[in-house]
Amino acid sequence: MSTQGNEAPATWLSQEAHDRLQAELDELIANRTVIAAEINARREEGDLRENGGYHAAREEQGKAEGRILYLKELLRTAKVGEAPTTDAVAPGMVVTIYFDDDADDSEQFLLGSREISATTDLTVYSPESALGRAILGGKAGQTCTYTAPSGADIKVTIVSFEPYSG
């Protein structure tokens, strides 16, 4: 998956996750006037240097606007629908791995956007995470190594993968 210019890479989303995020975006946009009214009401209270309510409302507005921009871009670039079917690990796959230091203990997770996590009981790892980057494009039986935040090199073996059916 290559990107050109400033274009963000596409993120796979289930229809349910897309609809939930679209509803959140719509609500945030609709709430803009409420936040603006709150800021105006707090501004009327007087000295802005010592007006905690005003500063809190401005901070809330900044967070909401940041989330709006993030959601607009995510939804603009998202691939929605059934997870891809490929012969290699890709975003939208449920992946089972085991850590080479403990082959008896496997872990299953969804490789995809963390925005999906509200719609599944599976742990979700981003394709941009260290583990995600290591297994992306991998095949069953392949051993991959990634560097943990602690600096340790961790080896995992891909047991299986299949499209997420959420």
C-alpha cells in the first residue's frame, strides 16, 4: 500500500465501525454551535486571564476540532466492507501468532485501525505498530522479529490468518 504526496494510507473499517465513526463525526459537527455558545457565555463573565470556564470551553473546542479533522480524514481514506482476502497478512485480518519463547501460548488479534476496537472483543493492533509492521505481508509458518518499546527483539511465528468477519 503506497501513498503519494500527503495522502494517508487507506484504513480498512467494517461497515459497523464506519457507521459508528460517521455518527460520532456528525454529532461533533452538530455540537460546534453549542461549544461556541459556551465560549461566548464564558467570555461574558469578565477577565479572560482568570476565567477557568472560558479556558476549559476553548480547550474542549480544540479537542473537538482535532477529532473532527481526524475522523474526516479517516473516513475519507477508509476502505469499508468485507476484509480483504489475500494469501498474506494484511489489514483487516484476524491473525494468530505465537511468541517463539512460548510456543504453547498463542495470541489472536485483529490487524487494523484501533477505531474498530469498540466493535470487537479482539485486541486490535495497528499495521503501523512494531508487531503490525513485522507481520504485514507475512505467511503462515513465517517467523518475524520486531523491536519492543523496551528495546528487546521479539520473535513471533504466524500460525494463521483470515479475513475479519466482525
